[in-house]
Amino acid sequence: MKRLFVLAVVAGVLGVGAPALAAGPIPIVAAENFYGDVAQQIGGADVRVTSVLSNPDQDPHLFEASPSVARAISAARFVIYSGIDYDPWMAKLLGAARGSDRTVIVAAELVGKKTGDNPHIWYDPNTMLTLAKVLADDLSAADSAHRSDYQARLVRFQQSMKPIQARVAALHERLAGTPVTATEPVFGYMFDALDMQVRNQSFQLAVMNNTEPSASDVAAFESDLKTHKVKLLVYNSQASDPIAERMMKLAKASHVPVVGAAETEPPGKTYQHWMASELDAVDRALPK
């Protein structure tokens, strides 16, 4: 009953329709705060960004949209979300909205990902570089008076990502082929960039989809930890799952290094700082 009431209110708010572009900062709503951060870096003082998911203590999979989120979307000129079923609530809210002057950017579509692919696409730095370029061009088209500002900020963003790319390249050279595991595929695209050998993927998918891993998957995971077939465990530091917590405790007891990976950008950090800290954690966990 409560959910039906909320959806009714949301539908009523969105039914007003999106306003035309007004004077002043362009309103942007990002479903996740790492997209909001990139939008702020590209838009600067010419945009006003609202990030919906930004609480590091909140499990994104349990999020339910509220009327305040609907109002923010109704007023937005640009909306950014991940897609491929990571944030389906955003697609539903946009589907209920009227108005043809809103620009919607779906990050997964920009990088050719589809439903069934690993949805944690922001752990691939190339996703954010692509998003930044598309957003800078779209903002330039919508607000041509500030085109040079958007393009200059894009260049600064691209330059700021080069140390991340260099760090990935250096770690790839040292860690490629290293066997690793994870409780969920949150860090999957970064593992791919580092060319590390990821084990227990069916276990990870089960946990991500809130289903019980098979007994054989659990046994294989436990064996990998106990016999040190894997050199690192990455766990989702933002979602609680009993079987995942059990594997994390077993890793620590077996002296397998453990690194956390979150699904929202930590407070006080930019995307660049966040990715650098994650790469540093992997580097420290797997010393030369």
C-alpha cells in the first residue's frame, strides 16, 4: 500500500512535465553521485547538479524513489543514469514524465553495454571519459554561450584522467594474470583493465542478483581461499549479504588480502581520487 501511494505521488509530480531551459545554471539530475561529479566537473558554475544516490551507507539495490526525486527530475534539463537494469527506478520515472526538451544520457548505451552485462560500468575509466565528452558536447549545444567553458573543462577532465590510465597500465604490467576473486562483480571492469584472472564468477552473479549461490559454487570459493588459489578478495563494502560476509571472514582467516569496492563515490572525493585510492589499495594488497 505504501509503495502504491508513493508511486501515485511521483506520477502526479512528473505529470506536470519538464520546464524549458531557463536563465541561470542548467539543472542536471544524476542517478548516481559519480555521474553527478563528472557532470559538475564539466558544467562548473553553469550547471546545478543533484545526485540521487550519494549515501555511502545505503545499499543502492534497496533504493526506492521518493516524490522529491520525481520533483528534481521534473525540473531537470539533463538526466544521467547508468541503465542496463542497475537503476530501473530512473527509467520508470522518466517514462512517466512528459516533455520533449529534456536530454537523457544513459551511460551504458554510450559504451555499448546491454542488459545482462556487468552493470558496474563506472569502474571502467573509459566509461567516464566517454560520458564527459558526450555531456560537454550536449551542454555546448544547449548553452552555446558557454560552449568554450564546457570544452575547456572537458580538456581539464581528460588531462586529470591520464594519471589513472597510467596507474592502470603500470599495475597491468605487474599484475596481469594474477588470480583474484570477489563477492560481487562490482570491481569487474577494473579487473578486466588490469587483465587479472577472476574466479568464482557464478558465485558473484548469484550474490549480485540476490539469489543463493549453489553449494558447488560456495565450496569452490572456500577452497580457493583456503588453498590460496586466489591472491586477493574484493568485496562490496556497501551491500550486506551473509554468504559474502562469510567469505570475507574466511579470506581474512586464510590470510588472503581483502579490498573493499563501493557502489557510490565516497564523500569528499572526486571520481579521479576515488579510482586512484582503489588502485592504491590493490597495489598495497599485492606488493612486489
